[in-house]
Amino acid sequence: MRLLSGLTDQVGAHSYPATTEEVIEEYGELELELPNGDEQLGDVLGRLGSETFESAEDVRVAAISAVSSNAVGRENYSDRDPIAIGEDGHEQVSF
């Protein structure tokens, strides 16, 4: 599943190019459903400053870059971190 995949469809009817301010004015109250809560598109895009979007996909990509930690599953989690000093790790498996 692509994060905010439905956003492209929702803002797709807008006439592009469009500035950040124009998109916020028209779609700022649009609720973005994130894994750990919701945010309004206006709050998200407001973090970026003034830009000009050439397409609805540009709006989606910009929103992805500015969503809060509500879009992250477990913060600071990685199943690829090295084993800490003093811990016993899993035995390596060769395939």
C-alpha cells in the first residue's frame, strides 16, 4: 500500500500548476488517514513553505515528506540494526 495513495485522486481535479497556498486553500481541511492518527493536508503542507506543484502526484509526494510521526509505525525501529555489545544475537543462517 502506498502512503496517501488516495490523495492523488482527491486533489487530481485541481488545475495545475498550483502553489502551496492554493492547494491549502482548496484542500487544507482534507483529513489524511495515517497509521497512528489523522492530520489535515493544510497542516502537513504548511510545514513546507511555498512551492509550486506541477501535478497531483507532486502534492502527494510533498505531503509524504512532511507528515508527522503519525505516519510511522514504530519510531526508531529497525529489524536490521546490528546486535548491541554484550548481547547474544541470532546465529547466522546461510541460504
